[in-house]
Amino acid sequence: MVRSGSVDEYLEVLRNSISKRELIIIIGECTVDYSGRSESKLTSGERIVVIKQDGALLIHRPFGYSPVNWQPSTVVIEVRKIDDDRIVVTAIRSKPREILNINFSRIDLIIHGKLVDHGEFIMYMDELDMRDILFEHPEMIEKGLKIVEKEKPVNGGYIDLFGYDVNGKPVIIELKRVTAGRDAVLQLYSYVKKYEEKLGVKPRGILVAPAISSSAIEALNKLRLEWREIDLKKLWSFKKQKEVHHESLLKYLGKRGER
């Protein structure tokens, strides 16, 4: 941990930590400029910048849980000094080409080091639970969506959820309980193509998952499919509410049977 260091000290720490692929947390005042698939500018404010060991980079404000800017993966992270008293961190992604410039006017603290984590994240809810909850609450995917069938047969497989959007267009939905990868996108695309070949109507294809890989995003864009982020904790709360309601109903019926 480095606190109250000089610009040159911070510069050296950042360069060494990045070369060692350490986890880095920077707290300070900065502006952020992004260019790539679009462009954005974040004016000066105090923020937390996290550079992970795999090159992922996130910028957090002092409120909210989602990063205001991020790079899911980077090929290059550069650090340089400008105007004698400012440090600029540049994160570059190659595919698609994206550049994130973080210009620090002040750094208060840098934490760096290696972490080891081989643990498995387990949530006691499977894709069948997801399917059943979203069948009853399609608004969690999209407003106006109407689900009419689950496990709809299609040549060579089953569509998790099938329905129609607010405009009456057919929608094919593929569910993933974990981070969706490129394979999930290709699976969804195969269902979309088979449906179109059979009925002569092109449906929308939506991949629903709590997170998605960068390769999956690229495949979605290329194949003109969609992704909806789902909050597993919210799904879990629906599941628990349903279980409580079911238990209460059984108790009520049991008491009536005793009379």
C-alpha cells in the first residue's frame, strides 16, 4: 500500500505492479475519456479504479454498485506522467478497438498485490428455476414480453422460453445461470435459424444471463442477437416467496383437514 507518495513514486509503483500483473486499486481524483464503439467523457471527481490481474479494468464512483466505465479485457495498460504533476493510465482493447484514458490530478492511495482465488461460486438455483420464474415474470426480461411456451421443441433441441414481444414479433430466449460464453450465443443462433427456416419468419433471439464474456458480446453483435442481464438475487427472492406461499398454503389446507 502506498499513501501520500510523490507523483514519481506512484508512477513507479503502478508500472511495476502492471508489469507483474498484480491487482491494483487506485483512489484519487480523475477524469475519464473513452473512445471506441462510441465516445464518452467523465469530468473530474473522486473515484476508485480497479485493475485486475487478468487486465480487466473498472472505474467506480462513490455510489452505486455498477462501474461507470470499464474494460472487460485489455491488451495494453500504459502509465505516464504529464505536466509534471499528473498521471495518466491508458487501457487499450484490440477487438473491438477501445481506448480508456484515466487522467489523475491527484492520487490518495494505491493498494497492490497478488490474490489467489480458485473458489467456486454456488447459488442454489438451477436453470429450471430460472426458466419457471421468468415464465411467470417475463417483465424481468423485457417490458411487454409475453411468454407462451417453455421447452419448445426445435430440430435438435429445446428452446428454453418462447414468446412474443410487444409488437407481436416471435422471441426465442436462451437462459444461462452462469456467465454466458460464445457457445451459448451459437446455440441461440442455431435455434433462431431453425425457426426461421421452418416458419419463414425471423424471430428475435435473446440471451439471458447474469454476465457475459467479451467473446460472447462480439458474437452477439456479429449475429445480430441480444443480451439481457438478469439479477440472480432477484430471481432467488421470487423463488423464496413462492416457496413461503406454498408452505403457507399447505399448512392452511392441513389445518382445514383436521377439522
